[in-house]
Amino acid sequence: MSGRYDALVVAGSPECDPALVAEMAPRCGSVVAVDRGADACATAGVLPDLFVGDGDTVGERGAVWVADAPAVRLDPEKDDTDLSVALDRVRALCGASARVALLGALGGRLDHLLGVLGVCRTHAGLAIDLIDRTTKAQLISPEGRASVAVPGAGTSFSVIPLADDTVVSERGAHWNLDHAHLDALQDLGVSNRVATDEVTVTCHAGCALVICHERSAPLAR
């Protein structure tokens, strides 16, 4: 996973890979641990610059690891999720269009994953990349990063709208779109592939995720 980021946000998915946290941290301006994400940081040996959470999922080792770190300690009875508050802090610290690597947000419980997608839509001004070992999902919106490139002929990718009346164009793909109007979670952009040296995906309105997989799976549309 190449490139530099303004912030690394380590969330609390049980599938978060501490080795990936250790690999990504040197490429990021700051590290934010979100509740149980502190456990992954502790295993990785990465001391976060900020801890955000209500402490309801962090383990004993993670709690000890972040005990002396600057912290935003939240009330468990709050309305917003820990991740939403953490991204608010990243935006305040790094700027409204900061580039953010988000680890530990994929996998785990389905309701939590859907909640993560909703939080990403709310923070569409940030250039958020949701990353694990085999997947990179890039948030695009005219509010922030409007376009991304998908390199590599044969690479499998999908475009998933996160808001109703999202407008998307694709160039260089096996199946291209030209200002297609898509509602939230509509499946028209699922399982496409790069047909040229590089695909460009642009979001003209709304918000979408461009999801790329390191190992291309057979296409099923």
C-alpha cells in the first residue's frame, strides 16, 4: 500500500492487522487510535498521537498502551460513534480535505461495517482510503476528492454509491459509465475491471466508494 497520508486512523474491527498498522504508520503524519484500535496499535508497537473512544471495547493491553497519550474520552451514552468523533478530530487537526488511511474498519459485524460507510459519507470532504491486506476502498465526492485512478489492466474494481442520486463517470474500464445517476448501494458499478493502462472514476455529485482488490476475482454481473 503506497503513498503518504496526513493521518492514520486505526479503528476497532477484530480483523485489524497489527502488522499493517506498523507498516502504514511511518507513512502518516499522525496516528489516531479509535477505542479497540488501541489494541492493534499496542501489538504493532505504534504509540498513537491521539486516542478517541469510550473504552467499551478496548482491551487491558490497549488501555495501558494509550494511558499517557492525548485522548478524547467519550461518554458511552453518546449519539455519535467513536469513529465519527475521531474523523471530526482529524478534520480539525489536519484540514477539511486531509488524506486519511483508515485501518480496522473493514470486516467484523455487518451493522458496524454499514455504520462505517455512513460515517464515510458524512465525512465526504476527507480523502479517506479504507485499507486491509487485499482491499483498498477510496472515498470520492465533489466535496473533497472527486476522482481516483485504478491502475493495472485486469484489476477488479467496483463503484458503490453511498448516497441517492450519486453521479459517476468511468473511463478506461471494461464497462464504462457516463454521468450515471445511481442511488445508494445500487449495484450497477459492481464487478468491473480495468481494460486499459488506467481507469479514472469521477464522482460529479453525491458520494461513492471505489473498491479495488489485489487479487482479481472472476467477474459476475
